[in-house]
Amino acid sequence: MKIRKLFFIASLIATQLITAQKAEQKIDVGLNFVKNEYNGDYGSNIFGFGQLFPAIGLNVSTPLSSSFDAGLQLSYGAYGFKVTEAHRFLGNKFDASLFGHYKFNNGYIMSKDSKLSPFVSLGLGIAGYGLSGSDATAKNEPGFSPTIIKDGIDMIVPFGIGLKYQISKSLAIQYQYLYNFTFGANADFHDTNEGIKTFFSSATAKAAGLSENGRNDTYGQHWLTVAIALGPKDSDHDGVSDKEDKCPDTPKGVKVDAFGCPLDADGDGVPDYLDKCQNTPKRAKVDANGCPVDTDGDGVPDFKDKCPDTPAGIKVDAKGCPLDKDGDGVADYLDKCPDTPKGVKVDSNGCPLDTDGDGVADYLDKCPDTPKDVKIDTKGCPLDTDGDGVADYLDKCPTVAGTVANKGCPEVKAEAKKIFEQALQGVQFEPTKDVIKPASLPILDQVVKVLIDNPTYKLEINGHTDNKGVADKNMTLSQKRSDAVKNYLVQKGVAADRLTAKGFGQTMPVADNATNEGRTKNRRVEFKVSF
């Protein structure tokens, strides 16, 4: 009765384990066919297949990790040992134990995907023994040795090895051999040698090598199991039930988090198994491969790129900005003057500023405000061919050194001025004609000498008349008289290209034509020096 009660209680515990299964928990339930083998004071049938003491069993297990399972196993059935039909004992045995399995297909020793799963087992439990009905009634039959098994309970430590084969996701078969160490001698007798003396004579026992002193017994078990996997559906086999799985289509073998989604260590939205850049900084935008986006394709990801719109093919620095070798703020690919000295202001082309547009950069230009189109020297200053301090574009005499006051022309010598003043009224002509009077020739000869002595002088000969007569005729007459003076000077050796003759008629009076004195002053030949 005691054994039956123990079996009933253990069955209830196993049932509770099954029904208490959590929604996300997998559990294996196994139906076992067991062969019990005795090893004790009366002998041993360990791995002795001539004596069959069958039992049935049940086991419940659940995985703790990739390497370990844990569970409860129990069995109930025949147990005994037979020397002859008359010399034997037969009883019933129940055992129950908590166990742990170490699995070899854990990803370290064998592949997790292996259908074969070798394992070792270790447990702790109890075993109970009782008389079988036939032996209990045979105790008083003539010629039959009474049974020596007694009611009792032992603590047991089952140790074993096994092999599981996974036929399908939910069905497996398993074989294991358990060797059970006990803490008592309740499998055959209880604390006396009564059993041996009853079962054998002393001489027979000694001849058989049997001890007359009780010792702890052991027993072996062959377990053949058909296991059914119970638990929530896990379509992608990631260890998270479909009910809880937020990513139910995770590829096989991919590591997942508690929600069944592929791990994403850097949190960039691309799972680790697809992520080719697994250490992407937080908040950096990534592409489909999990690598930081590089919009302009310059090799510097956008989260580091200070110039994210760099044109294709342009060389960049570590910050993703186009190279600027001279540091003028204009990238080399746009810089038409890539070797500008440091600190020089540049235009949009990267060239030094040239404010006055004279071709000499401001940082070199000694005259940065030169008017447009003025010829300059290498320093950016207007040319001063004669070196008189008056730029050519302002110099009335650019090839002859002069004075600023005289707009770059030389000052006419005092004696020359005096002669020209004398000639103003000293050159006389025949009335209404362009014939020079002989009295005027000495003053003209002095003019010739001035021109010969001063070869840089050019001379303008301007003829004027009073207002007597017709204006057109006066204009013609003044021109003829100017030409006459020019011709005389040429005849005396002055180069014609140094002389300019022009008549102004009565258009430019210097005195009042209403008086004789005024008209006399207006009838004149003026000599103006140019260079």
C-alpha cells in the first residue's frame, strides 16, 4: 500500500508540473518502458537480460539552457532476483527522482541543430519496496523459500548516460541507462542477516560468496522513452512563443531578445546578423547594411561629415570637407589659385583679391587704387616712363622728365619763354599777305636756336587776326601765316615733326578790336611749347 501511495503522490506532482507550464515554457513529457536490475546481497543481474523485471515510468523535463535540462522522473514495476524457481524473491519497486541532464549538442561540443543528443544524467530521489502478491501467498507453501524483501524506503542517487533522437519538432525517442546508488539495504532485507539465512543455508551462502551482514544495495535501470514536446508554438524556433514573439519570422539560428526579435546591439534598426557595421554610434543614420549613411559618397559618414554635399570624386579631409591646401576657404577643386599665401584675402575663385583689376593682387599691390586700364609696373603702380613722379596716364610729357606742377612736362626755360614772348608781337607780315617782313627774321632765328638747343621741345605755331575783313578770309590768312612761320623754321633746320601750325582767324582775340591798339595785339603769332 505504501508504494502505491508514493506512486500516486509522485504522479500528482508530475501532473501539476505539466499543467503549471508557463505560456512561454517548453516541456517534454515522456512515457517510459523500464527494465529493473538488482545488485545486492544475493547477487547481481546488472546487464543480465535473462531475468526480466519490467516497469513503466513517466518523466517530465524542461530546458534550463542550451546545455542543461531539469526534470522529474518516476517508475513503478516488478523488482527481484531469482536463483531458482524455489530460491528467488519478487517484489514491487517505485522510485522518483529529480534529475539534471548535461547535453552535448549545446553549440560547444556538438551543433545545436543535431538531431542526436548524447547526455549524462545525475539526480536525487527515493525508492520504495514492497512484497508482490504471489510471493506473499507463497510464504507458507512447502518447499518454497519465503521472500526476504521487506517494506522500506531508500534515498537514491541515479547516475547515467543516454542518447536522444529528435524525430520531429514534437516527437523524440530516448534511451538511457541509470545506475542507482542507495543509502540503505531495504531492497532485500532490513538490518539483519535474516534474509540470507532464510534464503540459503549458511554453507550455501558462503559457497556463493554471499555476506551474512547486510550492505547497501544498488540497482540498474534501462529506460526506453517516447517523448512528446508540449508548449506554446514557436514557428521560427527562436525560443520565444508565437504569442509573445514580436518578430515571428526570425531566420533560423539568429539570436533574439526577450521579444523574439533579432539582437541589435548598436540600436540602429538593423539586426546584428545583417549588420555589417555593428558598432555604429547612437542616432547615426544607417543604410540597409547597418552602416552609417554617406550621402555624398566621400568615405566620411554623414554623422561625421561637416560637408555632406561634396560633389562626387572630390578629395576630402577627415571631416568630409573638400581639401583646401592653401587654407583660403575655397576648396582645391574650385580654387584657381591653389597656392595662395596664408592669410591673403581671396575672391570666389580662390585667387588673391585685385580691387583695382590691374592684374596685381592687393597683397602685392603698392597702388591698390589704380584707375581702370592704366598701364602699371610689377608693383601695381601706374607706369612713369620718364621717372618724373607723374604717371604716364597723367603725364603730358610721358617720355620727358618734367614737374608735377607742369603735369609731367619740363618747365620751359626762362630765356626761351622770353624769346617766345618777344616773338608774340615781333613776327610781322605784309598787309593782307602771308609774307614775313624781313624785320621779323632775327626773332625767328632766335626761336630756331631755342628749338635746336632744346631738342625735346615741340612747338605749336598759332596764327590770329583782328576782326577787320571777312571772318573766313581771316581764318585762311591766319593759317597761311602760321604755315609760313613753320616753313621758315624748317628751312633753318628744325624738324617738321616738331612743329604744328594752325590758324584761328579772329576767333581768339586777346584785346578789344574797337581800338587800333587792341587790333594790333590781336594780330599775332603765338608760340606754345609741348613735349
